[in-house]
Amino acid sequence: MRSTITIGLILIFTFALAQLEDFNHVNFKKADSIAGLFSKHPLTDLQSLANKLTQPLPTEAEKFRSIFIWVCQNIDNDQALFYRFKYHSQRKSSDATHERWLARYKADVFRTLREDHRTTCSGYAYLIRELASRAGMPSTIINGYGRTAHANVGGEGSINHAWNAIQLNNKWYLCDATWASGWIDGDKHVYLKRFDDTYFLTDPKLFALNHFPEDSNWFLIDDKPTLDHFLNQPIPYAATLRLKVSIKSPEQFSIKASKGEPLHFRFDQNLKNVERIEFKIVEASEVRSYFPEIKSLCEKEWSISHTFQSRGVRTLHISLDNNFVYSYQVTVR
Amino acid sequence: MKTNTYNPNSVIQSECLSNIFDNRVSRLISFLTLVFVLTATNSITAQSPDKTVKGVVTQAEDGEQLAGVHIQLKGTTLGTITDAGGKFTFPQRLKAQDVLVFSFVGLKTQELTITETTPEFIDIQMTYEDFTIVGELGDDGVFTARKRPLSWVFNALKRNK
């Protein structure tokens, strides 16, 4: 009897611990190497691909990791499809024209995925869902507002992005295979493949910095932002999520400052571990760097500040150890 | 004169007769059983004869014949794919209740249960997945105010980094 209770307690404790730490204790090396074995596997038979990627692995987290890595490593961003969508979104067309355009676009997205292993976010999200569900893990495609330096900054916003929720051990998690796989260099118009762990089973609070689901249930957090707040907050970057930097104020991207008076930026995270904190301020054709001093306001609040010496409109970037974490537009009067 | 006296031989004879009769009955029963079983088997076979399933797979919206559609016998690893003209011949003869699974990237997976009435040449129409397609991609660029040439500021930031 006593041993049964002990085993019961151990099980409860183990479960609680797993919920608490989730997958910190899981080593994904085996999953990553299995994903590497099936480079450019054709997409004709998804069931067989799902089996190859997951059957040798014991846990759901590892099985899903193998699928996620395979998709990120083997599917490339397609720039032509991306720009076609971007330009179409900016044009105003009648409903019928839009429907026809969407049907053609859908056909092209899937053909490119099938034949060339290239796609846009919907293709990534689709493939993740198909492979995961074939491996016995429920998954869904989430459409919503994706926020980047060039999308959904202010304005009314537009639904431009797709990502996934995945159920592992009866709990839902969020991930974004598109943004984890690499990125388009808008300057050189080339796709740079670079896996970013930031978007694999991300903390939903951080994920909400640049993902706003059409169906708010998929935030997976209680404290849901409004769309207006989401579109108008300072611009975050992948490093913001990776370094878990949340800024308390100013809360708006577009802010006002007075000439000669300090503008304060407050964080609820100790920045003392950061070696180099930097303001990069862009005005007209000039980029200037400033290295502010970190002040501890109270036990849980730190701040940095900058004083503008002349009037005008500037873009202000905050960078931690050479990673952009937030951008603001400042009007100095 | 033969009297109705007890004759052990006649008893034996009559037992033999009864055995012979019993054997005949049991043979008849066996024969009838065999006939019954054969008829039953035949009727089952008549309901679901093995058949070779051939067909063509097209895209429902535009009628395009789909090459490379994967067709699998559910619960097995046995499968085939459609040729350039969307046509296929399933490599194994199929019987009633067998289920074929048709899958193709971007189209809804379809299942077809084989029945007695399934024709030998089937026409499968597959439809697109019905979620809305969007087109965002990874963007690691830094925000730049739109009035300025984008590339210049981006380069300036990189130089400054």
C-alpha cells in the first residue's frame, strides 16, 4: 500500500516537473540527426516521410522536433510567391477578382511546394500539420497577423501569416516553421537559410510579440493583447524573443520626446548581464550610436535613457550585444 | 423348418444393415453439408470477387489530370502513384471493404471503400484544402522609415553594427 502511494507521488511529481520545465530535459540531438537523414525526400508520400522521421524516436517532443527540423531544412522560402502576395495585398480588387486570384495563388503555392520544395508560410504550416497528424500528433494551422519590420507596423493590419499549434502530451504549443527556416534579405533579394530555434515551441507570451492569431484562443495566454496594441507596439525582432526582452515603456512604436529632456525606456528584466547596450539612432542619412548607462529603478525594473539635442523625426533602435531588440519612431519637439 | 429362434448371425446381419444405413445417411449429410458450404462460399465470392482497380485522378476545380497522386491500401504499406496522365492500376487485386487512400500535397486526402458495385475503372476527383493561403516570409530586416531609400539605411546599419 505504502509503495503504491510512493509510486503515485513520484508519478505526480514527475508529471508536474515535466509540465513545469516542459522540454528542457529533452535532448533533441537524435531527432535532429534523424531529420538530416532524409534530405530532400519527395513529398509524394507524406505518410512514409512521417514514419521515417518519427518512428525511431521515443517521445512526442522528439518526434515533432524531427518533423519541424526536416521542414525547416528542406523547404525554402519562395520569394516570387512572397512578393506576389505582398503586391496583391496592397492592391484593392473586387471580391470576385480577389477570389480568382486566391485560387490561382493557392494552386501555385502547392505546386511549388510539391515540385520544388519551396513555399510561403501557408505551405510550411500545411506541411507541419500534415506530417504531425500522420505521426499521431494533433496539429492545426493558425492564420493571423505576423509582425515584422516591414509588415503590420501601425495601420489597420492585414492577415498575412500562418503558423502552427501542436499538441504534445495533451498540451498545446506554438511554433513557426517559416520564420525558423530562414529569411529574405530585402536588400539583396536573396533567401538566406538559417535555422532559428526561437520559433520552436516558443513561450506563448513571447510569441504574442509578433504573432496575433485571427482566432484569439490560439494566443494560449490569458492576458491577450488587443489588435490595436499589437500593431502599434515597438517593433520586436527574433532576438527580442530569443533574449526574452520585454519592454515596459514606452508601449507605442511612434512616440514623442522633447528636445533637451531625457526619454526613458523601462524594462522589467535585468540588463546588467548584457555586455553592450546600444541606441542606434537614424536621422535622414545618418546612423549614430550611443551607449547608455543602465539604471536600476527598483528590484524589478531597469531603465536606459537618451536626450535628443535637436528637433526632428528619428528612428531609434535598441540593440543588446549587437542584436536589434526594439525599434521606435521618435518625433522630437 | 426355420423357426423363429434366436440366431446370433441374423442379429449381426441386422446390425450390419443398420450400420450401412447409418453410413449412407452420414454420407448424405456430409454431401449436403459440402453442397451447402460450396454454395455459401460461392455466394460470398459472388458478392466480393477480387478485382483489379484502375482509374484516373483529376483535380475537381479545373479537371486537370493529377500526376503523382499517392494511392495506398489502408492499413498496409502497399501503394502506387498516378502516371503523367493521372492514371493508375492498383498493384493488388482488391475485395469489398478494402479502403484506398488518395493523397496529394495541397489537396484533401480522400478515402474510397471498395464495394461490390465499385466499377473496375474509377474516376476520383480531389479538391483543394480549404484554408486561406497567406504569403508572409521570414524578415530579419531592421525597420526603416519609408521615405528614405531602404537599402541605404539597411547598409548603413550593417556597416555601423
